[in-house]
Amino acid sequence: MTVPRPAGRGRMKLAARCRVATEAPAFGMAVFCVILLNAALMGVETYSGLAAEYQRLLHTAEQCCLALFSLEMLLRVGAFADRPKAFFRDPWNLFDLAVVTSAFVPFVRENTTLLRLLRLARVLRTARFLPHLRILLIAVGRSLPGTASFLFVGGLVLYVYAMVGWVCFAESDPGHYGSVGRAMLTLFLLTTLDGLTDAVRAGLQISRLSIVYYASYALLASFVLVNVLIGVVLNSLDEAREIEDAANRDRKQPGPPPAAGPDGDVRDRIATARRALDEIEASLPAPDGRPSRHLETSPSGS
């Protein structure tokens, strides 16, 4: 009984060739240069004189960039011809596919504003070719939950101090503490410690206890909370490095995810070995019709 192969020989051969092309350093450098060219074209279009004078040239260059991006995506999709589901498990593949294919959507293609925003999103694709920038973007995404908690605590501290400031300084300084909204805006600007000296001097003219108010706020908002935010970002940066390292290990060992159970693991190993044999067989030259060496009979001695 013949065990069905996970992918046809044609798809295996196509995936092997596309994978060789997409993993080549020259391919990544070429795509990176096209992304930078696309960004430079967007910058030139902001100058009305140059945009009017070289309108046809800029349009042709933009169409060439779009064609190259489309060719890149076809090669990347072809590299996953033997395992299509793995293509959609990579967030960067989904992002690239959405950015490139959206330029062909009729409504988006006819809307100049949306089209420019999508062209601007292509610049973010540089993170795919810059590992350190990719780690930073992953860290920003991982830090969003912690940042939300930080903003809630910071807003609570800001509101409490704004109410205390309104009670203490509303009559003497209505321009800064006349309402809770003005007080929150004043304290928010003081978070950077810019203008804190003038605020302390104005507060001392009202009451000597104002030094306790401003000192405690500066200590809590500008030092404690900011250090907490830095800790959240650093923790997310460590997690992003671990995620990137795991992704790099998965790229070096391509293949379908292991099935559950010992039988599934054995079948996965067999499928991986068969895939490797198919790639080796596809890379061999065509046979010339002569029998294989191991089939030839050795001459008998006379």
C-alpha cells in the first residue's frame, strides 16, 4: 500500500526553487532597495513643482515598484507551495500580502489618500530586512497591554493631584487650576519637569505647603511611573528577542508542525524525509538511459 505524499513533486520542486531565490541575500537587498526607492518617490511627490514636471516619470517608477513588489510576493508564496498553511502563520507574510494586494483593489486604487497611506505602509516593510527594527516593533506590540495599565494608573494619579490642585489653588491661580481639566493639563505639562521651577515659585506665594504638593507629584509622576514604563518596555524587549530567536530557528528547520501523539510524530518524520528526497531528486540531472551503476553486473572471471 502506497502512503500518500504530503505534496506533489511539482509543488515540491517549485517550492525548493522559490525558497532558494527568496533566501538569497541578493534578493533581500534588492527588495530593500526597492522599498527605499518607493519611499524616495513619495518624498519627491510632496514637491508640487517636481511632481508636475516629472509626473509621467514618477507614475512609471511607481508602477515598476508595484510590479517588483508583486513579483516578490509571488516568489514568497511559491516558496510555501508545499506547505501553504505555513505561509499564513507568519504575521510578516500576512502584512506584506495585505499591503501589496490592496493596491489592486478597485476602491483603494481609485482613492488617492488611501493609496498614499498604503504606499507609506510599504516603508514599514523594511523591518522584515532589519532584524533589530523587527525586534523593536515586536517589543512595542508586546508592551501595549502593560502600557495600557500604566496609562490607567498615570491617569488616576493625574486626576487625584488635579482635584487637590483645584481645591488648593483654584482661587489664587484660576488660569492653571480653575477647573479639573485645566489642572490636569497643567500637571501633565509638568510631568516633563519643564516649568516646574516657575510653578513652585508661584505656589510658594500661595502656601509653603505647595512645595510638598509639587515635590510629591514630581517624584511620583516623573520618576516612579516613568521607571515603571521603562521596565515594561525592557521586559517586552526581552520577550521580543526570544520570539525572534524562536522564529529564526523555525526558519532554519522548515516543515509542517508535528502532529499530536507518537504516531503523528513518526508520520511527520517520514513526510520530512520524503520531502528532502524529492528535493534531492529534483536537483539531479535527467537520466541518459544507461542502467544504474548498482544494477550493472560485474564481469565474471574466466
